[in-house]
Amino acid sequence: MITLDDTIAAISTPLGQGGIGIVRLSGPEALAIARRLFRPADPAWRDKPEPGRLTYGHIVHPESGEVVDEVLLAVMPAPHTYTRQDVVEIDAHGGLVPLREILGLCLSSGARAAGPGEFTLRALLNGRIDLAQAEAVADLVAARTQAARRLATGQLQGGLSQRVGALRQELIEVLAYLEAVVDFPDDEIPQRDIAPELAHVGEALRALLRDADRGMIYRQGLRTAIVGRPNVGKSSLLNALLRAERAIVAEVPGTTRDTLEETMDLQGIPLVVVDTAGIVASEDVVERLGVERSRRSLAMADLVLLVVDGSLPPSSADEEIAGLIDGQPTVVVVNKRDLAQVADYCQLLPDAPHVNVSALTGAGLDELEDTLLETVVG
């Protein structure tokens, strides 16, 4: 049951070792709990805490008097806070033990452990932000590219809410006109053509939906599976796209026996690239498990990179793997252009774009990234 009458507390920084960690309180008893636990270096703070100012002191166990940690504490009175309630932030050392102990003292002094996202929930319920802005908070925290960060920041500042609000106001005005015509038929209400207004709102809403689809890609990214038969250079391609030696590469076929995931930034779009084991029939138990994971990764992919070896003629294995692609947007990557090209792969998925690259030298990677961007945007 949602309540705004109690005081909540939580560790607001990621758990782990660090120089600084923050414990936050929000609610009517936040300042009273701070007074109970905080021993300021300046005793005058107890009588008149200065809002928004960091005050040096110690968190002290209220019963034993033991010093728990050396901290900086800030008091932010309502309504000028994130939750529009009294908020206290305790800047302590970032170790797991001191933060948990400070949080435990806050809870034993009358606070309740905050649920996931409850500070933002209180900001929403108290009218500090609207639902679109609340969603933007999560998007901003999870942003993996600069483009995703910019989208979330714009939404957090009310960009989406303002656009929706303006359209809503137009519809309210049309509705008011229609109700007046129905309720007061004898009055001389001037006739009004509402078709252009409705058409304008409809087109604006369709544009918002298109932006929403594009924003989903920027926020969540696309799962991109690199598939192909063994030893065509899938792991080398992953390393080349990431500009880092992330996957083990060897001339021995079957080096990759499990899936490997990394995120790359494709001009602001996060691609969760999955390097897979070569899809081939095998009697080896471990290799069969890897092939099964590769098939699952392919089935779950939003985008597929089908890698083939341009220095060798097409094989039935290439055709079989191409047949596993179930309608996902696909780019055929003809690898090893640094070697003599003896094969023509134009008939392999002829409707998909084909790009010749060398994962070893990096030749063709810019063209591949441009093709991926065109495929994603399309």
C-alpha cells in the first residue's frame, strides 16, 4: 500500500568500494533522524541547520556513542526537493560496511527501507514530475550512449510532456465546441470546421509514435547476432567492431564455444553484439551446446550479421545458416578481403546488403558501420 506519511531511507549509490557513498532519507521525520544520529562539528547546527549546505561531522550510534563514520550531511527542506518532502543526504565513505551500518541506524531510528524507485515514485505522486519524466529518470540512469542520454534528458526536462499537453489542449477545445453544439442547439454558435484540427493532431500523434519507436532503439539498443560457420572470422569481426581484443581469436576452427556479448556505440545507437559459436554439426558435447546457444541467439536477435569467408567458395553450411534467419534484418559480411577472393556470395540472401571487409586489417569496416546504420534506421 502506497503511503507518503512515513520516512524512507536507502543507499543511493551503487554498492561496492568507493571514495563516497550516499544514504538518503525522505519524509517528515528525516531531519529528526538526522539530529539523532549526526554529531556536527559546529554545535549550532542542531538549533538551525542551514538548508542546502554540507555540514561536516560524524554519524554516531545513539545508544553506545560509537563513531560509525566521518560524513558530510545536507538538509533540504520541503517543498524544494526531489520528492517535495524533507530530504537528508549523508555523504559517507563508500565501503559496503559503513553504508549499511548508517542505513541500519536510520531504520532503527524510525525510517523505513525504501522500495525500488520509491524516491522517484514520491516525486511523481507529489507532482514534482509527471509519468513521462519518471520514465526518463530510469532511461537516463540506463543510458549507454550519448544519444540515449540526450533523449532521456530532453524527456526529463518535460519535452515529451509539453508536446502531449499541447495536443491535449487542442482536443479539449474541439471537444468543448462539440459539447456546446449538442447541448445548446438553439444558440447561434458559429459553425466551425474541426476536420483540419483533428487531422493536425492525428499527424502529430503519428509523429510521436514514430519518435517513440526510434527512441526505443536508442534506449534499449538492438541485439545483434554475429553468425556463420566456424573459422570465417566472427570473433575477429567482433574485435574489429569494438576496437578491442575482446574475443579469443585463433586459426583453429571452433575456438568460440559459447556466446559472448558486448555493447558497441553505432553513432549513438547501442548494439548489443553477440559473438556466437560456429554453427556446424558436431559430435563434441561441449561444441553441440555452443551451437545450440548460437541458434537461440540467432532466434532472439533484432539484427543479424551473417559472416562468410570470401576466400573460399560458398558451402552448404552457409546456405543452412542463412535458412535459419527468420525474417530479421540481415547484413551479409563477406570477410577476408585481404586474401584472394575466389567466391561470389551475391546469391546468398540476395535481398540483404552485402559488405566486403577484412576483420584483420580493418578494411571495409566504415562501410559496414554505415550499412548497419542504414539497416537499423530503416
